[in-house]
Amino acid sequence: MDFEFAAWQMVYLFISPHKVYRNFQYRKQMKAQFARDDPAFLVLLAFWLCASSIVFAFVLQLGFVGFIKFLLYVIFVDCIGVGLCVATLFWYISNKYLVRPNCRDEDVEWGYAFDIHLNAFFPLLIILHVFQLFFYHILLSGEGIVPRLLGNSLFLVAIGYYIYITFLGYNCVPILERTHLLLYPMSVLFFVYVLSLVIGWNWSAGVMNFYKYRVI
């Protein structure tokens, strides 16, 4: 397993995600597949899931049993469960509606669709499960416009980055066209963001409470 290269991918998913997908294109040329064949990325992702869950449990004072329940929920629901649904949905949409007319005998690999989800999930995990927690009690859990603005903006950036990295993943597949359609959820996301500020809904506080009370 090439952990050094997997770590490189994780870093560049933040600073230059298109370079990560350029490597996927090289893999397609050399090994005739887009999907990863090295589990190192999954191992490092599992480490970050465990480490971030420990920090989460400490901040929310969940206790050992609460930590285990939270960790299992994050792994099997947030990461794998949601990933299976999202990957299958975009795999179906891309093969059904986005394949070029002259490439109908080719398709997008389901494994690659799941890899795209994992790529997009990692920055979201770090932003919402690590970075946010360092100043949660100071800013994000309070009342008023400033905590709400900061908390909701973090969710806007995290989910927006997930959508953008997902778009990049399908955009680099040469048999697909009109992949810009995958960016349309950005408009819905921004509308919900503005609406949440207007009605006074703090995404961070709401999600934190949901996390806390679902493992009690």
C-alpha cells in the first residue's frame, strides 16, 4: 500500500483537487480502469474517521459508549450508507443521461463513482468533524447572527466542496458530456444557506444536537 501517495491525494483534495483526478486519468490509460486498486486511501480515511470521532466525543462529552455508537454511525451511515446511495445515483445518471452518443458501448465504473464520493467526503469530514470543533463552544453554539453566520458558512463551504469535487470526478471522464449539470445543486445549497440565515437556523448547533442525542 502506498500511504505516501494516498496522503498526497488527501492534501491535494483541499488545495488542488483537479490534480488528483488527473492521476485517475493516468490510471485509466495504464490499467484500463478509473477506480482505485490500492486500499491505502481507505486505510487513511478510516484513521481520520476514528480520530475525528474521538475529538467529537470529547467536545460533546459523549462517554465511551456514546463514542462507539457515534463512530459506528459515522462509518456505516454517514460515510458508507450515504456513499452507496450517492454513488449509485450519480453512476446511474451519468451512464443513463451523460454518456456521449458515440460512446454508448462504454460506461462509468460503479467503483469509480464510489471513489468520487470518498474523495469528496474527506474534505467535508475534516471541515465539519475536525476544524469546526476547535471553536464550536466559543462561536458556533451561541446565539446571534455571528455564530449562525460562521456555522452556516462552514456547512456551505463543506457541502459546496463536496459538490465541486464530485463534479470534477465525472468531468474528467472522457465518455461523458454536459457534466456541468452536476453543479446545479450549488444553487439549491446557496438558497438554503440564505434562507437559514433569514429564519435564524444555526446549522452547526442543530447538527451537533442531532449527533449528540442520537447516540444517547
